[in-house]
Amino acid sequence: MTSTGEVRRIGSTEPVWWGWGLASEHEPLPDEARALLARLGIPVRPTTPVPLAQVRLPPARLPAAARDALATIVGSGHVHTHDEARIRHCRGRSTTDLLRLRAGDARAAPDAVVLPADHDEVLAVLRLASRERITVVPFGGGTSVVGGLEPAGSAERPVVALDLARLDALGRVDRESGTAELGAGLRGPRAEALLAEHGLTLGHVPQSWEYATIGGFAATRSSGQASSGYGRFDDLVVGLRVATPVGSWELGRAPASAAGPDLRELLLGSEGAFGVITQVVARVRPLPARRIFEGWSVPDFATGTRLLRTLAARDLRPTVCRLSDETETVGGLARPPRPGGQASATGTDAPDGSPGGCHLVTGYEGSGPTVERHAAEVAEVLLAGGARRLDAAAGPDWERGRFRAPYLRDALLDLGIFAETLETAGFWATLPALYAGVRDALVGSLGSAGLSPVVMCHISHLYETGASLYFTVVCAQGTDPIGSWRAAKAAAGDAIVAAGGTITHHHAVGTEHRPWLGAEIGDLGVDVLRAVKRTLDPAGILNPGILIA
């Protein structure tokens, strides 16, 4: 592998290029998990990522004249064509992305990485790219798990990753209105830290929070662990500033408007296909004075689902709510290992030590009296429905382990074991059939391939009318793990459509869910999106093939 330009070195805060997060946070799979894999008959075949120097990259195709023009716009120090920068901006963080990277396949890497400083520089880059027919992939935290960073037609023309990391400022904070202007490149922790200086919070904490960005949250209609209380990220968006190949676009003038359809919705969830979100005006709230988490055991998944439906109907949704099914509870994902590999107490232990059924976590944020009242009202419903309190550590254990799951996936990949997730949502009346249909599709597809699948699920993100389902799959890799997973994912997608669910609740469409988009929004809806694309991006340079073909 050759290198041109300055190569960044991995430091203590630099995520690894072959997996998730920081090298210092990676740990071997705990012994209890290894023992469980053995009982399930999933073979272990240790494997490691290839060295960075052995990663296969295509030659950079960006013409020198175009590179010089980009350097004129953003500064020569902010256009990178060296190998490590290209590898770090190659694909997202799905398991299939990581399998290819770990094997040394970076053939989908961009030809250059460009870091603009502000909205005007983004606008200038898009105009240049339109003239020169250069594909542009907006890049926030690089955490897409649905193929959102691998554009179509990349073999035909140069590809530039437009990294928005420098758009990381907190703008005007309007405490009276409860809004704040946030740069699209702000990562979750930095945004919260800046808002905390004003005594405020977004309250948006998805599992990708440590690395995902404000612009990415908006472009994918992200949901976080506290979305039942604070709302999804699209619920928090008051206004948007967007750079498109044909000009700037600013949306959102008042808390509500009847001036035609809400055009912000065209950009929320658009995944960079229509324009580049450079700033988000978001609704913010005072930092909560109290935050608590509680653990419960319910007899079974069906009972737990009915209890959550009751809470939603009575407008008692906890700020955080997550119900694991029996398999996820036994598998330990309901209460992940503590840092250092120490296992938490079993998620099925009731206070008397007898086995429970399914693990439920509830969380509450707000003023002290509000939190106490809310928790007591929820507890009354749960206890009346047959739930039992777990020990006092159960809820806090879950919160502390919240960001460990992606590292657990990497530990499984190190052992040659496949692990991946998918999600959907449906109405309460159809949720049981949706759960059964997707689970059966995954077990059937992977089981028929002889891969000994374990399929786990939890309910989260409660609504008055329904909830989301989040599936985790662990199985043997087999000889073609990517092909096996694509077949299983296709079977699950068909099952989701058949059961009336959405093809994605918060992971976005990307390329992986695009085949089922027409079934959800109709052929006419797809035509509408194509018309928007032609209007805002007539040269088709922005993330082609993502969201729509």
C-alpha cells in the first residue's frame, strides 16, 4: 500500500479503522459468553484484521486540477488523498462493512477526503463537483449500518468524502424559545458538553452517540435511548440550513406553520441525497436534575408487550424503556458485561433468586418530584401486571453497559462469529405478528444454511400507537458470511412488508433497505423523491443510489 500526503496516526482518541470505537476499549469476549456460544453450538474460529499496510485500495482517480480547485476552496491542508484517510472514510460500520475492511478490502474507498470549514465552503465544493461530475458523499461520524456511504456508479467517476468535522460550532442559544443552533459536524458528546455550559441538553442518545453527528442524526431520522421521553431527533428539529448543488436552502421560521407541506421533512431522512445539512436548529431542554434507571422482570415477552401498550395508552411512557425477549434476556444483552469483562448479575434474577422471564429497563429524567411521581405511576402498572423489581443495580448496570454492544460485536468477529442487527416498527395490533414473522425469517434463512443462528429482540421507542422492534443476530460465519446475511436480511425485509411494519425505524434506508422502499411509500412516492432529486441535484452527484436509485 502506497501513501501520499500526511498520514494521521492512531492516538488515544482515534477510532480504530477496522471496527468500532477506541482501541483501548476493546476487550476479549468474556468467559461466560464463550461458554454460552459453546452450548449453542456456534464454532469459534479466531481471526484478526489484516495490518493497515495490507489493505487493498484502488488508485486515486481525482484529477490534479480538481484537487487543486478543492484545495483553493477549503485550503490545501484539508484535502487528503493519503491511504489512511481514504480507508477511514470507506463504507460505514455494518458487520458486512467491517468484514470487508478486516479482510483488507477497501475498494469502495473515496478518492479524496475534503473537510470544509463552513456552509459557504460546502456550497462551493458542491458547485465544483457538479461541474466536474465528481460524486460527493457527505460524511459525519461514518456510523451508517445500511450502506449509506457506498454510492452507486463509483467506478465511473471520482468520489469525494465530504467530512463535516470542522462544522462543529454551537451557534445562537435562545433560552427563551428553547432552541439552539448546532453545527452539523458536532458529535453527540461535544454537542451535549457545549449545551451543558448553558444548563441545557438535547436528550438525544442513540447507541452511536459517541461518534455520530448532529447532521447525521437529522439525515437519518435518528432515535435515541430516551426518545420515548424527549422524542426522536426529527421531533427536535426546528430549522435546517442546507447546501445543495443549486444553492442554499433554509427551512423553519416558526414553531408551527400552515404555509404548505413542511419541507423540512424532505431533508430529514434524506441521507445526503438531496443536499448537505450544515446546521440544525434544535429544540433543547434544561438539564434534568434527576436521572434514574430501574430493572424489572416480567413473566414473558407477550405480557411485557401488553404492559408497555398500557403505559403508552395511559400517557405514562418512561423516558427510557426497553423490554428484552426471552432469548435476549438469557443471552445477556439485557444486562451487558461491565467494563473489564466482569459479568453483571443475571438479568432473570428476581429478588428471591427465582428465575424470571424477560428483562425490562425503565428510566426517568426531570426534576426530583417529577421523576419520583412518574416512576411510582409506572411501577403501579407494572406490579399490577405481574412484573417484579430486580435488584437496585439492574437499571444502572444497563445504562453503564449501553455503549458496549458495538465492542461486543468486534469481540465476536475476532472469534470468527457473525453478529448483526436490524430494526423495524409497527402498530400495537400487529406487533406480535411482526415480531414472529421477522424472527422466523431470520432463523429459517440462517438455519437452512447451517449457521446455528441465535435471534434476540427488544422493544423500545414507545408510541401511543405502537413501538419499535430491534433484532440482534449471532451465528456462525460459514464460507460466505456476507452472502448468507444478505439472504437473511432479504427474508426479514419481505417479512416486515408482509406484516405491515416499516422497513426501518431509525437506521435509515441507505442501499440495504432501498429494495423495499417502494412497498412502503408506493411507486408514486418514489417518483416524488426522484423529482426532488432532479430539482436539487440535477447532475446527480450527491450520494447516488442512496435512498433512491
